[in-house]
Amino acid sequence: MTSSENWISLARLADVAEGTAVAVETMGLQLAVYHLEGGEVCVTDNVCTHAFALLTDGWFENGMIECPLHAGQFDVRTGQGQGAPIEEDLRTFKTRIVDGDIQIEL
Ligand code: FES
């Protein structure tokens, strides 16, 4: 059983519409919360690994986020970069929903 003190709440699931990504800042982290079509929720760092841009200012579709600055793409489930100019994958977080709260494990 996982200790609850390792999980923090980021947002209410009801406040993140399906098919959208929202920015959340907490505990010094800049995070992107994604509500995929079909209901799955994922969380990654929100700062692109290529240069400084917030991914939630980009385009989110079909589980992929496209950076607004140079159009690099990441798979939001795995954080995997999808080719140039991305050379480093995005950090992802273990995510769960508890009583309508989106939580990540730190
Ligand atoms: S800053 Fe994101 S692709 Fe360049």
C-alpha cells in the first residue's frame, strides 16, 4: 500500500475538459495535466526539454503535445520525444484520480 503523503493533488478532474491540457504550478514544479480523449489522465513537466516554452501553450491532440516554439512533439503517456528538434524525453509522473482530484506521486 502506498503512503498517501507521497501523493499531491493538482486539479479537479471536472476542471480539465476531455481533450485539453492545463498548466499547474506547485511545489516549484511546472506541470502539464492532460485529459485525453477517452478519459485517461497524464501528467508531465510543462517545460519543453529543447528550450524554454510551456507545452500547454502548444497543441494537444491524440495523446501528443506539440511545443509552440519549434513544433517538437512528445507522447504525453510516456514523455517520449518524437524526433527533431527534441533530444531529451519529458519527465512523466505516476497519476491517479481520488474523489475527483487528479493526483501525482512525488
Ligand atoms: S522549445 Fe520546444 S521544440 Fe524548441
